Amino acid sequence: MGLRWSRLYQTNGINSFMSAWKEYKEKLGITRPWDLLNPNEEKVSEEEAKSRYDVCLDCDRLISATKQCKECGCIMSLKVKLKRATCPLGKW
């Protein structure tokens, strides 16, 4: 009986992890951190990046010490520069 419960726990743990991973990827959107290194990836103007970042700075989901979003985990000072990037809360 102990082994049976162990397998059940392991299965639920994996399902829980996979569910959390799927949710994280959905919040991240279509951009990835390494897109910043791609010279072919379109960037927004400095003005647009600043406008986006100002929204982030006013958001309660931004971790002020790291400038990281609590929703998607991205470093927002960098993410705001990518044209295809979006705010996971739909703020920009």
C-alpha cells in the first residue's frame, strides 16, 4: 500500500509541475530571453521601450530589487525592448 501511495504522489507531483510550467510559458508569451541576442529580432524605439518600462515601474507585480516581473519572471528592463514582447497582464 505504501508503494501505491508513493506512485500516486509522484504522478500528482509531475502533473502539478507540468501544469505550473505550462502556465509559466503562457505568461511568458512568444518571446524568450535569448531573443535579445538575435540581431534579426525587431526592437522597439527607445521612446516605446521607456514608455513600456514606466508602466512596469508603476506595477505592483514588479520586484523592485531585480526589476523582474512576478507574473512572467522576465527582467523587464530588457523585455520591454522586444517588439513582439507583451505584458502578461496586458498593460502594454
